[in-house]
Amino acid sequence: MDPEENIAGYFAAAQIDRLPEQLSRPRNTLSALNASQRRRNYERCVAATEIWRAADTSEGRRTALNEFKANRGDDDLGVSEIMDPFLQRDMNRLPLSEIEYALDQLGVQDFRNGILSGDERSALDRDGYLDLGQLLGRNQLREMRDRYDALIKKEGANPENAESKGIGRLIDTVVKPINFDGLLDPIFMHPRLLAAVRHILGIHFKFIGSNFHCALPGYGHQGIHADFVWGVKDQPQVVNAVWLIDEFTEDNGATRVVPGTHLSGVHPSGDLVNGEPRDLNASIHEEVKLTGKAGSCFVYNAHLWHGGTQNCTNRLRRAQHCFFGRSQIPSSTDVPNVIDKDVYQRLGRIERAVLDIG
């Protein structure tokens, strides 16, 4: 397919009708937030972080939340809305013995399972991210690109896929008909990925969502963020992985990360710089870009500060994300209700255990 025709096929999904003339001119996704809104977001994030740290159990955190609400009166900053889903009963659908069985069958139940080296485990602990290497082959990547591109043209403009302007997106890809034949199964089942998830979260975890994300030329910048709503210090709750469907370069919108920030217990929205809430659009001196060859997979503790950068080239930058969380937390995807029946029927006990579906 001609590259220009390929890009034009993404316009409707990206909510644009042409590419910008200056691909490198900043297009900041958070510029609409004024100082008052940033301050309120900061206060909400700090409050939620303090409530989460107040106890080690949902019951104790619920007590802390109720005390906060009583002290705040009518305006609790929206803290209850964001925290309530995480303070309910455990949200795993299957008995925990199922994920234990699956990890045992996959050879990753033991902490020192041999799938990751000691240096790789140390890098995850220290830096918060790891390049798992090229795990997808050339022919597999070609099939995936063709399938993503076709579905973007067909469904990319549907409301459920809409996100930021300039981004082509498909949600819940690995459980939808696009994965009828298992082409995308490695996205959530590759042993090296699951070994990394197990290292960060322990053995009781589940798949909680996936999406295809394509930054078009001139777009893709994201504010720095973490994939959890408040700061978490001692017990990570979420892990994310980005699969490079195209090569990631310094110029085409590679993900930026700030190594070690997963250890701080501070969410970027709850951070101050010179007494003011951090400008999330700004660069950070310590940040690095995750560059690598197509087919590679970067896995990261999702409390790590990170964000997309702007695609300043004239080509697409396609990526597939896969999200995991501890078994007891809510999922971003209601897998039992959205999974395609043909995908469900071909999955075995191990795959269903990772997806947490009976």
C-alpha cells in the first residue's frame, strides 16, 4: 500500500482531514487546563495518594476516605469518584487458583523462573522498565499492520475509539474479532511479558485492557503521566507493555519515560515544581525515549512517569498496548461482555485464566 494512501486511511479515526504543514510544531494535549484546574487536579491526586497510603486494606482505606469526606464537606474534590471502585470487594472473576495454575503451566510462577535474567529483573526494579527484545517476526508484523490498517478504516471513527486528535486508536483489540485466529495472542500471552508482569505484581494478576495506538505525522504528544490515578509507593498495582508495530525512533513519537520515578510514590499530577503543580507537557531533564526495532516489546511498571512524544516524521507510528493489574482491582475492559464469541471459544484454560474469564 502506498504510504500516503495508508496515512489518509487514518484521517477519520484521527479526527483530521489533512496533515499539518509543520510536523514538529508543538501540539500539546493538556494546554486547555488553566492554573485553577491544574491546582485542583493536584489537590485531588495528593488527597487520594494520602488516603491510599493510610492503610494496607480496602477497609482501612475506606475509613480514611470517609474521614476525608467528613472533613471536606460538600466538595471532596472528586476523590470518592476515583477511589470508590478500588475500595470494593475483590474484583477477580475466577478463583485465584486459576491464575496460579496458568503461571505454573507457563513456567513463570516461581519468582526466579529463569525466563528473565537477574540483570533484567534488576532493571525492572531499578528503572521501572525493560526492553524485552524483538519478539514478533517480520511476517507477523506485516499481517498485524494490514489488519490494524483495515480495521482503522472500518471502525476507527466509532465513538468508543475516539481519543486525542491526531491519534488512530482501536480499543480492546486482543479480545475483539481482529484476533479471530490468534494473531494477537502474543500481545497478552508471551512468556517473557508474563514473566515481567509476574515479577512486578506477583502471581495474582490479570489482563485488564488493550488498545492499538497510532500517532499520525505532526501528532502524538502526551503530557507526562502514570497509568494509575494517584501515587503508589510500595505495592505496584498495574503494569503496561507497548509493542512496537513500527520502529520507534527519536523523531517518530517514541514513548518517553523517567527512570526510577515508580519508586517515588509520587504521581506527576501530584508533584510540585517551584511551589506550583508540575507542567505535565514540559520535558523532564532525566527522561529518555524508548527507541527500538519493530517487533520489540517494552514492559514497564505503570506507576513509572511516561508519555508519548510527537511524531515529527511523515510516516505512521503504530503501537499495541497491553495492560495488566492485580487480580483484585477493577479492569478497564469488561472482558466477558466485549470478547468476541469466536475468540472466546478457541481460548484454552490458561489464556482464560490470564484474561480472568470463566
